Amino acid sequence: MSTPKHHTPLIDRLPKVRGKLREGAQLAKVTWFQVGGPADVMFRPEDEADLAAFLKGKPADMPVTVIGVGSNLLVRDGGIRGVVIRLGRPFTDVVVKDGAVHAGAGALDLNVAQTAQMNGIAGLEFLSGIPGTIGGALRMNAGAYGTEIKDVLVSATAIDGSGNIHTVTPDEMDMTYRHCGLPEDWIFTSAILRASSGDPEDIAKRMDEIQKARAESQPIKSRTGGSTFANPVPDRAWELIDAAGCRGLTIGGAQMSEQHCNFMINKGDATALDLEQLGEEVRRRVKEHSGVELRWEIRRIGERLGHSIIGKDA
């Protein structure tokens, strides 16, 4: 009679850390869509050195996924294998030093804009219109209202998959529209943003205008993930979606917003599969109607449940 094999729990294969490790973390609680399965293990590092040591010491075959505040993220219903890294409070500092804004990768874009405003720093107002964190903004070269993160970036600090720390410039990051060319396993930890002097009241007025424009044009009070698809320059994604008859299109508990049809919303009972299938149906209809193939801007990660068929780009 053979002896049954006993598998070492994943968490026991990980190096010792100063931060927090938690098994079975519910990711639906930390994403704006509020859908998706659990992480095998979530790691919240204590600081940059803790993160670097973890990446140096982890098993080579251990998958690692990084998430921010989940504002532009769709976690699939089967959850995420391996370790999910979430940068918390130790990575949220924002300070003005030597005429530049130094921000941790976990800092909310809005908080960075507000800190700049309070210090009479102009040029970062656009960040108040971008949901999410600086780390996410760096990874996708986020932008709004005519400015992208690369336009104000001096340098960023990132840790590669082997735990080595790098300081890189926008040119080295190969930043283009909604794209950063650094390897996917590099984790941003901080950034230095270029700034110019301005009047705090004028800056606050501009930020108020941005917030008002967002509230009027976007379903910001819904469970959403921001823009679903990148604009296929010179076209605008929402116009193509509208022309293809997809405004308000619904699959299960997922809907293309009536207010802004490039935003998907969870009406309350959507699954990640509902949302992803809806996005793929929109892509199919737009391609059929206009010949344009939309590219997902929302990051989709994790494993699906069952054997549902999704589009070829899933």
C-alpha cells in the first residue's frame, strides 16, 4: 500500500518577512468591481527592503502578481495562484522636496495631486482625475485631460523579479500610450514627479473642474473599473462602442454604462465572467461595425471557473 503524499502548504515555502502574509485573501473586497476569487497568499511588505528580500528569497517557480487599490483591475472568479503583493501604508508617503514631488507607489493619485496643490505645485492636477495609485499609473502610463504620467515623470524606482532595485527614467521605461515597456515582473515602489510653481487657489480651481467633469461624464459612484478599452487613436473608444449599439448592453449582472459607454459596471450581482464576456461582446460588435479592434485597458488577471468560451484576446 503506497504512502499518501503530503504537500507543503504554499505559505510555508515562502521566505520569512517583516510584513504580513495571509492565506486565502478575498480579492473581491479590494477591487472596485467587487468580483473575483481569492489569492492563494497575499503579501503586504513592511517596506522596500522587505519586498526586495522576499523577491530574492521566494521559490523560483512561485507566481507573483502585484495589485494596487484594484481600480483598473478585473480578478477572474477562480482567483489568483501563488502570491499577490499589495503595497500598503508604508508605500503611501507623498512629500515635496527640492521642487519635486516624491510619491510612494501605493499613494493614491488623488492624494498626490492634493499634496502638490497644498504646496503650490502645478502640473499634477490631472492626477486628481485618475482613480488608482502611482504604481498603477506608472505601469500603464495613465493619463487624463491631455497629460500622461510620462509627461511629468523624472524617475521611478522599481524592484525586478530577482529582488534587485533599479532607478529608471521615462526613456528607459519605453512609455507610450497606456503602455510601459519594463518587464511585467518589475514592481514599482516610488516615483519622482516634475513640478512647477503655481498659485494654490488656481490649482484647486482646476482640480475642482476635473472632479466636476468626471462626476458629470463617468459613473464614478458605481462598481466600475474606469475606462474599459484604450482609445484606438485617432478614434475614441466610447464613440465606436456607441456607434456599434453597445451603450447599456448587459450580460448577467454586467452592463456598459448608459452614462459613459466605455465604462463597465457591476449592477450588483455580476461575476467576473459576466464582465469579461460583456467586454468581449463589445469588442466583437465594434470590430464588426467599424473594423476597429479595441484593446482592453482594464487589466484582467487570475483563473476562470468552468469552461466558458471568451474571445480570442482573453
